[in-house]
Amino acid sequence: MTRISRADAWADLRRMFRLRSWLAGWVVVLCFGVAWWQLRQPGLAPEARLIWLLIPLPAVAWAVREQIVHHRQLDEFHRTVNARAAEITWPLTIGWLAFVALLATAFGFPVTIPGPFGLPPDELGWMEVLFVPLLLHMVTFVLVHKRLSGQR
Amino acid sequence: MTNRVQELRLARGWTQARLAEELDVSRQTIYAIESGRFDPSLPLAFRIARCFGLAIEEVFMPG
């Protein structure tokens, strides 16, 4: 088995990874987090509530645009890996969200999901709702990529 | 589908990275094609054949 050079490994990474798409994703998470935090403040004026509700929208639009650009830049092998990963992760994500919705229906909003890293449930429990699908996609992408490419 | 991509590439003394550059794809694509884990699309298969100066059926064979 031949070892790939460091330069090739970096070239592979540069082809797969696009900083702006990655940043856009985290900006969306940040916007949702801040908006969620603000909307929980008691006594928030209706106008301010509306503004905080709308703030994540431009971020989502930007992230979608960056993802489209990123997708177009990928070669067909990586598009295939992405498509196969999505085939697996979307049903899992929908299943996960349906399960959360079921919990919410059974126990009312907000669902007291234990917060990550030992944080209290009322503070950051919903972060898991966002992070689990993200984590699912990342893990599936790595597994599908390894299976298709032999990780070389 | 089987292919002769690795054989043809090595005959020219090219690395996977060099062939990937010629075809404007990632080196991982070349590795995946050579190892038979990934079947390229028809346009890419034609580009690969053209790159080696051969007909598509001389590079890709039904497995």
C-alpha cells in the first residue's frame, strides 16, 4: 500500500472543504442560538420579538447559497459521497425530529432534554436537537467516504 | 465495470495527483475509480479515455 504525500492530503482536503460554507453553517447555528436566547427574555416587546425571529433568515439564505456554490465546486465523486450520505442521514434526521416532536407532544414545550456537557435542560437542551442531525451527517459522510474511497 | 486506468496511468509514469489535475477531479476520485469502488459518469469516462488517447471501450470494460 502506497502512502499518500502530505501535499496530496492537503490538496484532497482543500477540494473537499470550503471555509465559507463551513463558516456559514456555524453563523446559522449562532444566529439561531442568539435569537433563541433573546426570545426567552421576559418582557420582550412584540417588535423586538419579530426582529429576533427574522434574524436567522438572512443567515440561512447565505448558508444555502454557500452550500450551493460548494456543491457545484465538488467533483462527481464527492457529490456521490454527499448524495449517499444524505440518503442515510435525511431519514435519520426526520426520525430524530419526529421523536423530539413526539416527546414534545407527550411532555409539552419545551422538552426538558438534558443539556449537553452537563448544562441544565432549560438552558441548552434544544442545542441537541440541532446538533444530533449535524453529527449524524458528519459521521455518515466519513463512513460513506471511507467505504467508497478506501480513505486514500 | 472494470477499467485499465491504473495500468494506463502507470505506463505514462503519472501519479494519481497528475491524472486528477489533467481531468480536473480530486485525487480521491482517481483512487476510487482505479480500485473499482466508484464508476465514473459517462462524461468523465470519456474524458479519461480522451486523456489517454484511447476509445472508451479500451479503458472501461463491463465487469
